[in-house]
Amino acid sequence: MARYILGIDQGTTITKAVIFNHDARIVSSESVINKLYFPQPGWVEQDPDEILASTLKAVSEVLKNSRITPEDIDAVGISNQLMTTIFWNKNTGEAVGRAISWQDDRNMPLCEELKAAQEQELISKTGAHIFQNNSGTKIRWLLNHDKSIQRGVARGELLFGTVDTWLIWKLSGGTAHVTDLSNACLSLMFNTHTLTYDDDILRDFGIPYEILPELHTSSEVYAYTDPDLFFGARLPIAGDIGDQFSAVFGAACFNPGQVLCNIGTGSSLTLNTGKRLYPIGDGVDSPILWSMEDEITRAIGSWTNTSGAAIQWFRDELELIRDPAEAEVLANRVPDTLGVYFVPAFAGLGSPYEDAYARGSFFGITQGTSKNHLVRAALEAMAYQIRDSFEAVKKSYNAQIPEIHIGGGGSKNDFLMQFLSDILGIPIKRPVIYESSVLGASFLAGLATGYWESKEEVGSLVRLDRQFEPYLGEDEREALYHGWHKAVSRTIGWLKN
């Protein structure tokens, strides 16, 4: 009987379930759109029960459409949106309030206080910048402002987790309260040197150790699915990793110096540094990519809050497009943006600016500007932001980066891939399976159960679809990038002015 791996990628806007065979080819794939809530400006929330429901729906559909029974699945791997914060009652399993998205910036004043009081101490311990994305400051905000959270924690009734922790807890019937180091490393509660939660930081934040999930590697059997919930099957949940880092594993960027750019709701640029811990620098963090047995793989990372989310905004709020794929068609209808720049700072600007007070803006609009120009400007903005991250990572690494691998939903857009190659001036390598996050989690799960034997074996299964080469001249490339910096300069600190 053939056996398969089930990968779950619970992203910000889409939950995917994919069944892979032993050759790492997709047998079946299903996606379910997730709902976001915006109760106040800067607040972004999700319903934890809806996250679970979307996961189960995606898995149900992928099993039905593939005609594969749950008993044919060897293991389950989970990749997830990083740092989204969830509380639930450990006795009833019921979520307490909504999940606070990684995009949410209600904790900005707290972050500013921490920067003023102990920025260098926190950076040196955690390898992470203080920014509103950190789940640790989201927990602290909830403990300060949410009475139901305050009471539940005081009574010892509540547990905290990021999305991976919540899903593993629910899918296992409440038998495992766990996370992996990749999900913990940017929380601002994790000591990157000791590889444990930091007692001093927890004490300063007033966060009880008891609410935090146990720290595990990214590839091991954490628990088994509850047959009553999971379609009658008891399957090992054996892969757990943050989506940005899972994409690096899924692209088989196993060697120091290899770089993966993952384009989803936001985007990330991650350079594998192997065992070496690089000091945190301007615009870059020093995360843990994954851990396997006694092996810790580290990185230099830079990130952007809004990439694909801008195209979703064009579809859902502006109604300029009906489908994300239409963006490429419109962008190709015009030779350029007619001088228009779009800075999609919906939730502030990420690396290297790290400005939570910036806001989204269009510049250069004239009466000749059409929706084609606006959509093209949004796609080009993704590439400009990645160039910003690229320059920050290259400076920290202190070496040239000759090429980058690409992953995520945005990578299937040929216009974006070509423009990204042009604006970086280096080749872009796109794999056949561009959804590298779900593949990475599947690889890790399969390695834990022996479905695959080694990283070398899974690396041989990653196949190249296309390589994009730069065509823009140096002068034109830098002139366009200069215009981007000019536009960004106008958005910096918008809410402060």
C-alpha cells in the first residue's frame, strides 16, 4: 500500500492542506480562505475556532478529492503564521477571545517603553528586535488590558500558544501543549543562547512560565491526532515549524549562504548561517530556522509586513481585481507605473525601517494613472521591499549573495519574479512546488517517522521550475530604487506627525 504525508500550512489569509507522495509530488491540494477582523485601526484579529475549522475543512477536502483514506497517511506536518497569539482554557479547550494577529499593532506603546528601558539587553538575549509582531509583547498587552485573560491566568486556567500550538493541542485532543524553536525564537521571551525561555524576561514581563508551551525540535512526534476529531484516524503529528522558516527547508536551502525569499501575506528573506549565530544588525534578526535532534540551524532574517496582503486589499476593499491572478494581467498591460509608487505600510514598515508608525500611501498619481498602473505599482512594491531586506541581510552577512531561491504564493506571478530579478540584479530560482512552507513541514514530519531517511534524500526531491535572469541596466535599476526610497521617506512616522 502506498503511503503519503499530509502537510498543513496555516497562513494568515489562507489555510492549505496538501498530500505528498514519496517523490514529494503533490497528490492533492486544497485551500480555504481565512477571515480577518479589524475592530479598530491597527488591530488585526482572527477567530481561533475559525482557524481550526478552516484547517479541518482543508484536510477533509484534500482527503475526499484525493480518494486517500486517513489510514494511508504516514504523518502530519504543520507550518504556521508566526507570532499570532492565542489563549484558551486548558480544561474546556475553549478559546478566550480572538487571536491577536502578528500584524496587530495595539502593543506599540509597550514596545516603545521596552526600547527606551532595555532594548540592548533584550536584543542581545533574544536575537530579535522589539517590534509589535513579537508575541511576548502581545501577551503582556492582554495581561494588562483583558480582564478575562487576567482572571484566567491568575486562576491557572489558561494556556498560551501561537497557531501551531493551538492546532496541535486541538488536533491531539488536548494531549500536547508544544511549540518548536522556530516559533519561539522571535517571541521576545526566548533566549537564543540557552535555547530556553528566559527567566528574567518572563519575570520583567509578568508572564507565568506555566502558560507557555513546551519547547521541542521541529521534527519529532509530538502527539497523535484524536480520531474523534480527525476523521477517525490516529496519526502522528511530527513536524512543527514557522512558515517563513519552513519555506527555507522546503526549498532545500540546507547549506550556509543559501537564501530563500518567501512571498505570502508578508514576505521574508532568510539566509542560512548554519550553526553560526550572527549578531543582530540594522534591519535583521538572528532567528533559528529549525532544530532536529541535536542540530540547530540559524539564520539572518529580514521581513516585510505587507506583500500579498496588498493584492488581497485591491480585490476585497478596492474591488479593482476579482482574483489575485488578475494582478499580473493588469500589470503587463502597461510598460511601467507612469511614475507611481505604492508603499503598502498597512501595519507599519518592516525591515529595515521597523517603523510601526508608517502608513500606506500612493505617490505620483496623475489624471493619466489607471488601475493598471496602480496594480503594477503594488507588485513592484513587493520587489522593492525585498530589495530593502536583501541589502540589510547582505550587509550583515558581509558577503555577496549570487542568487536567491523563491517560495510562497507570490512566486507564481511571473511579472513579479522578473521584476524582482531586475531590481536585485541577480537570478531568481523558482521550484516546481512553489508552496515551500507546506513542503518543508511535510519533509520534517516524514523525516521524524522515517518516511524519508535524510535531508540529502529530501533535497534531491526539490525540482527547479524556472530561473529568472535580470535584464535591467544598472542605472535604470538604481533610478527606480531611488524613487522607492523617496516614497518611503514620505511615509516614515506618519502617525507621529
